[in-house]
Amino acid sequence: MLSDSHAHLASSAFADEVEEVLARAAAAGVSRVVAVGCDVASSRRSLELAERYPQVWATVGLHPTYVTEEPQEDWLEQLGAMAGHPRCVAVGETGLDFYHPAPEGWAWEDYVERQRACFAAQLALAAACGKNVVVHQRDRSGTACWEAIKGMVGPFQGRLRAVFHCWLHSWEEARPVVEQGHLISFTGIATYKNAAVVEACARQAAAGSFMLETDSPYLAPVPQRGKRNEPAFLRETAAHVARVRGVSVEALGAMTDAVAEGFFRFS
Ligand SMILES: [Zn+2]
């Protein structure tokens, strides 16, 4: 059994196809999917999917690249109201993104400040309602984004756990935060020929320190690279990570599944 710990099921890429997507996932052994919200509308839609399908759970959050686009001024109150839903298993996707340029009309400093404010608010929300957080980070070069994220998550030590999703750094970078109780997770990037650092990290990461995810509809693993990704393709990433770790897909699935259960507390 495998759990897709991060899929944008509410994305328009899946439109009215969610039922078929989930059926293909089940056929591939992916029996649980965490539908991740990026703004108020997709968070609400993710919760609706979680209400409709027993194998789906939801997160509610405002993604760092959406902070200037969210049309709902009371987004935080709305997320707060949704976070208490029994099928909501985490707050996020939130975090910082230093990769994409500031949107038109925004100075870079103001854009980053807005991202920080929204991230801080969601960390506080998660701590207040006893949920963990799904954290996005992306940098252009270097680790400024990662350093900023660590600095902001640090004060919440003991009150929440974070999963640093779509992990692209080394195991050396991950180990200190894993030792604080946080997690990393691997996408299909682990299967890419040009992602040796990620593959090495997937090989070295301690058992119990990571989850697997598709981040679908983005980042399809080899051999589907370039196509629309979907939860069923988690199988390819799992097969690759199992191979580099020298374990069976079943063993890897059981381990990462237990990690997902501990983090999201599915019920
Ligand atoms: Zn995502």
C-alpha cells in the first residue's frame, strides 16, 4: 500500500476526472491521497473531495506564490474555519518561494514580506488548532529560502511538525530538521537523471524520516515525465526509491505509509 502525501486533486487539471484518477490510483496500489489546498477555493474543494471519497484527506492553506492573488480578504479566517474539519489533516501548502519573480506591480521585498506574513499566520493557525504543516520552499540558487524557512519554523518547535515537501537538498541538510521531528518528502524528481542530489538523499535518508508524493498534476516521474502527473504514478517514484535503497516496494510502502499516518493522523 502506498500513500500519496501531496496531490493537487482540486486542480483544474483533474476537473471532473477525480473518480477515474482515484480508481487508477487504487489499481496501482495508491490507496490514500492527501489533497493539498493552495488557496481558499482549492482548500474548500479539497475538503469536499475528502468528504466524498473515503481514501482522500485534505489540507487547507495559501501557497506562497498565491499570496498576492487570493481574492478573499478574510482568507485566514476561512482557512481557520476549515482547519477544524475532521477530514482536514494539515495546514498548507504554505512556505516561501524565492524562485518565481514577484508579480507585476510588486517590489521583490514587499512580495517576500507578504509571503513571510502569510506563512507566519499559517504556522500560528496550525499550532493553535493542533495540526501539522505542509511546507513549500523553492530557491533560485543557494539556500536563502531554506534558511528563512528554518528560522520561521524553529520557534514552533514542539508545537507542530512540518513536512518539507518536494525535498531537493541533501540528506545532510535534512538530518538536523528530521532530528527535531520534521519530515521531508520525495516527488518524481527522485527519478530524474539530472537530480543526483535528490536520488542520493532518497538513498541515505533514515527510515521513518520521509514520505512519498506526486505533487500532481506537476512533476510526473520517469517514464511519464512531461505528462500530466496523477496519484497512480506514485508507483514509479516508489519503485525507483525502493531500488536505490535496496528494499522492496512493499517494504518501502509500509514504512512511508506509517510515517504518513503518524504525521497526518488519518481518521
Ligand atoms: Zn504542491
